[in-house]
Amino acid sequence: MPTFADITPVLDRLAIEVPSWAYGNSGTRFKVFATPGTPRTPQEKIADAAQVHRLTGLAPSVALHIPWDEVDDYASLGRFAADHGVALGTINSNTFQDDEYKLGSLTHHDPAVRRRAIDHHLACVDIMDATGSRDLKIWLADGSNYPGQADLRARQDRLHESLSEIYARLSDEQRLVLEYKFFEPAFYHTDVPDWGTSFVQVSALGERAMVCLDTGHHAPGTNIEFIVAQLLRLGRLGSFDFNSRFYADDDLIVGAADPFQLFRIMVEVVRGGGLDEGSGVALMLDQCHNIEDKIPGQIRSVLNVQEMTARALLLDRDALGAAQEAGDVLAANAVFMDAFYADVRPALAEHRVARGLPADPMAAYAASGYQQQIAADRVGGQQAGWGA
Ligand code: PSV
Ligand code: MN
Ligand code: MN
């Protein structure tokens, strides 16, 4: 088994992007709970995200969602972020909250609606130019509720045409990342339901078009790590949206529902070079904290990713390979489980202290007084755009 010292260089460069919307109030269709101290502006969301990075050293960038994070001057928002020790990251488009998109956006049968949806994405690329963001992440709520409602095939063709126009607008340093989701808000069909459809669509665009894998967007029982392995093998895994789920797209804290699944995913990320220097795989969170405080919720999340990454890095690949080659099923499984059960928490605490970080970021946040301060300062916090 590798030692902790062996894996430290990889842990040192581990970066997990946090979503601006995680800091806003969110909930279900039954109730959105207001949390004292909730940010009222994109700047306040960024300030909160900066706390996560300050205490963990793991979250150097913040993803924005447009129009939820609309401001007049994105370059100055980027400077604001830099002043707080973080960068602006992925720009997420949004074509799911306007009445006009009820029957679709980039796939809509009406060219005027498609035009509006494409223009929104072009405006997002303008923002990327100002913020220096690399990735445009597209998640489409497009789909239908009833058999016969829509021409499934024509919508794929229209999606290709719309994406082609958006892709053509990107600079050489920018990427388009297409996220899939098997259902919701549409219940009969979704236009980008699975990794295969996303792969087909992005492959038709060019090399800078990639797939986004949201861990909550699969049918129960799906072997997600297999998809990770396949997309890495194909060179098309652009990013992760990490979260965890018990039932559907629950958007709970990553690693909370099924830490072993997170470990298995990270094993394939490591195996496929996703943590190698210069890897194009972006690790992001896509979560909503409905009932817990948001900042410690995000701190817990990035720590969970770090912990499972460390365990995955400790996997004894030589021993595993030997057992696999020998056809020794139980020995191979034992090697795998040994890494999963390795308790890396004391070593990670030491690693943090060596980097000038608190050994226990959760405790450090609780002791910092930041939560009490924002609760006192901020009145009338914003609701995150809901639907995540
Ligand atoms: C959709 O469920 C999703 O996961 C997409 O990533 C969106 O950008 C995010 O939620 C926020 O609505
Ligand atoms: Mn997502
Ligand atoms: Mn989601």
C-alpha cells in the first residue's frame, strides 16, 4: 500500500469548485426554509464560499449560475473574488425558469424560442470572457411529459444545431460541458437523459466539448464508476457535479448517503488520470443545503471528497493488479476494501496543519463567529434558484 507521504503531492493539488447557489436558501416544492445569514448578493455568496477555502484549502473557485448571479460588471466581480482569495469558475446557464421554456429551450420546436435560448448561452460566454472562466456548463430541463407530445428525434437534431452555434462562439481556451439527467423536471423523456446522449452530442461538436457527470442524475442502482471509467477512457469527462442521493436528485452532501460509492468513483478517477497534473477533469459540488447551515455543509462536503480521494490514492494497485491477474476474486476485493477502510482522518488533519490550515475545519468554522456575524448583518437573504 502506498504511504500517506506518497499521496501528498496529489492531495496538495486537489481542488473542488463550490457552487454559488449552495449558499442561498433552498428547499423542496413543499417549503423553502430561510436560514439566518443567507447571502443577498453574488458578492455575499462569494464571501461565504471564500470561508470554505480559507479553512480547508480545498475550494479555490466558485461556480456561478446565470441569471441567479447576474451583476453589471463581471470583471469587477472577478476582482472581488480574488480579493477574497478565490476565483470565479464554471458559468452555468439557466433555461429552466422562464415560461417560454415550458416545452423546451435549445430543442424547442419554435425557432424564436431556440434563438432566445441560444442567445442566453452566448451571453454566458461573454461573461466567461470577463471572468476568465474556462467552462460553460449546460444543463437542460428540456423534455416532455407524455408519449407523443414531442418529436424525440427532431429534438436531437435541433439540440445539435443549437449546441453547434454556442460551441462556435467559444475561444480556444474555453470548453462546453453538457450535463445529463435521466428525469425531472420532465417525467416522460429528457433530451439529454444519459451519458451516452451527452457523449454523442459533445463528440459531434469538437474536442473542447465534454460531458458533465452529476452523481445524482442516474437511475437507482446505476454503476456510476463504470461511467466514470468509460468517459475518462474516451477523453470526454469534463466535470463532476458531486452530491449524494437516497431517492432521486436529492442534492445532499456528497459522501453522506453512500461514502463507498464516492470511494469507488474516486478510484476510477485516479485510475483514469483524472487527478494527474493538468487533468481537464473539474471536480465540483452541486448541492443544496435545505435544513443545515450552508457554509459548514460545504466544508463537510469538500472534506468528504478529500477523504475518499485519499483512500482511493492509497489503493495498492500493484497488489490489486496481481490479484486480478491471478483471477483471485477474494484477494482482489480484499485489497480494494483495505483501501476503503483506511482511516485517513488523523493523517489528513496533520496534512492540513502542515499547510497552515486548521486540523478540524468544521470546529474552526464553528469557533470563528462568522455564522453569527452574517446572521446579524444580513437580513432578507436570497433564495437559491430552485430546481437543482
Ligand atoms: C440540475 O438538476 C442541476 O444539477 C444542474 O447542474 C443545474 O445547474 C443545477 O442543478 C442547479 O439548478
Ligand atoms: Mn448538476
Ligand atoms: Mn441536479
